[in-house]
Amino acid sequence: MNDAAPAAERFAMPTVRRIAPWSVALIGVALAMLAAGCRDRTPRLQPLPAQAVILAFGDSITAGNGAPGDASYPAKLQELTGWQTINAGVPGEISAEGARRLPGVLRRYHPDLVVLCHGGNDLLRRMASQTTVTHLATMIETIRHSGAQVVLLSVPRPGILPRPADFYQQVAEQYRVPLENEALTEILRDNALKSDLIHPNADGYRKLAEAVAAMLKRSGA
């Protein structure tokens, strides 16, 4: 090596190969598609017609305990979406009773879509999770057999710091059902949004309705 070689030669920068603009564009598209797939895995629903009927089926959370009747989440969901929304909530009902009641309600209202929010009283009574899973599965199959679509809301396990019961995710994945897994838990963690330990207040129900409406939009309904 010639130590006398000019410094500019000894430390010359390597040649940088230019990337064709079309290659950069293709990489950008691929990354965008990958990000979109990771961001939203919500199962898709068929779009609902303008005159659709939504059935909100559940227990006291659906009925709207803790707030005036016109402040329940089904009432607010109707305001947000413009779709007729039937409140079919029965306070104190366990999932076994809901599974027995559901067929008659479906025959009465012929809904296009059912928002299923059930199992909270099973959790309060510390019933076996598999029992609740079985009844939720029966209700989903009954709804689909009627010709309606279905979405699922998680109910949190009671406690100092509520958290979603994990079996809702299990059921949603098994049946490819759109799931709102966090909204009710977050509401019941906020004292300003609840009327007691297990029920939202009017503001809480409004936020729940907003979360359901957002889920329906994400899923294509």
C-alpha cells in the first residue's frame, strides 16, 4: 500500500446504487397493506339496509339499568346509526335463560343484526366459564340460523380492576364474530361513567353505543 496516496483516494466513499422510483413505490404499497392487515382483523359483515332492524339482546347492561330509559345504549345506538334498535334486555338474566328466550324474540322482531351482550350475571354468580361459552355459542348459532348477523360485546369480570372475561375472545374467534372487547371494561373502570359497580350511567351508555357503532362501521355493516 502506498502511504503517500492522497487522502481523498484512501478514504473515498463507496459508490451508492440508486433505487428505481418504481421499486420504492412497490415497497411502500406492500408495507401499507401489511400494516392494514395487522391493524384491523375485524370479521366482515354484510352491509345493512337503510331500514335495518337491530336487536340488542342481553341483561341489565342492555336494559339500561342505572340510567333513564332513553339513555340506554340501544336507544343511543339508534340515534347514532338511524337504524331501528330494539332493546331486548332482561335484568338479572343468566346465559342459560337468554338462550331459551332468544328464539321467541327473533321470531317476533326478525332483526337484520343482533348485538349480543350476555354472560355478566354468570360472572357475578361465579358460574363455570365453559357453561357460559356453551350458551353464547348456542345463541350465536340460533341468531345465524334465523338469517340475522351477530356481533358480540365482552362483559368484564367483577373486581377492583375489571378486565374482559377471556372466553369472549375465544367465542368470537371460533365463530368469526366481530367483537367489542374493551369498551365496557374501560367504562366500568371510570367512576365518572358508571352508576354502580356493574352498570354504566347515561354517559357510560352513550360511550358504549359509540363503541358499538364504530365496530359496526369497521366490520362493514
